[in-house]
Amino acid sequence: MRKLVHAIGFDDAPFERAHRGDVAVVGAVYSRLLLEGVLIGRVRRDGRNATRNLASLVQESRWAGHVQVILLQGIALAGFNVIDVQGLARATGLPVLVVARRRPDSDAMRRALEALPGGRRKWRLIERPGPMEPAGGVYVQRAGLTLEEAVRVLETFTTRGGIPEPLRAAHAIAGALVYGESRGRV
């Protein structure tokens, strides 16, 4: 089994409900439990550029040769800018693990997407990696790694609360970008 000990976790910054335009995205680069670096990019609110922008952030970073797995705090950023998990894995050559504390309400998500332009396409992207599976006290979707490897990744990067440290750090940094300090729970 592969040892996946270098990860980058992505989360988006908070934004106002009425906000339109770009939203900041933070990537926290980790070697096991050590924060190695931070990346900051942008994606369009409810847009279609999250997959491409995350792939560019990873590939153009100084850590591109070291990162072994990409962690995502949910399958969408900036509202409903849905990430093509398999597409991101193909573009970067890295496995991708989507992590959620709770199983999402698929019916509510589908209804919300139906009201958006391109909602059907986005729903297909959400369904493509399969349903969220329980793993390590959280729920995951994955591309390019087995469920057993996903559990090992969670064990490697999680110290408390079920959420891996790269995602906790990305969330805290993203909040600080907007509010001047981190707030709330990951």
C-alpha cells in the first residue's frame, strides 16, 4: 500500500450570501502533521473553474513534486463551483479525497442545483465519484485511491475532531483572510 504522507488540503474563504464574483481558496500543504506552506487562489462563486484553478495551483506550486494526495473540504467551493474529482486527479496525476463531517443531503443539493444554470452538469460531477462512504469517522468520496488508502490518509493527517489537519488549517487561514482571524468549526 502506498504511503501518502504529503498532502494539500483546500477550502474556500467565507463570503456573503449576496456576493457574486471570485472567492478566495486556500491550500495548506502538509508533510505528515507539519505545515509546509500555503497557497492562495480564487474561484468564481457558483462558477465552473474550480477544477482547473485547483489543478493550476497544485501544478504551479513549489510543492508540486512532493504532494501525494489532494484533500477537499466538500466537493464544491464558493457555493456551487463543483469540482470534477476525477478530472482533478487526471490533471494533477494525484489521488483526490473529498471529506465531509456529515453525509450531505443529496436531495436538497440536487434541488438547489436545479435552480442554477448548468445545474444538471454539476449534479453529474457530484454523482460521478459515487456516494459518500463512511471512513475514519467522516464521509468521503475519492478518485485514484482505495477506501483502505483513504482511511490511511485520514489516520495520517487527523489528530482530533475527524477532519485532517490540512483541511483544518486551510479553513482557519481562509477565515482569517476575510475576518482577520479564524472563526468557527471546520
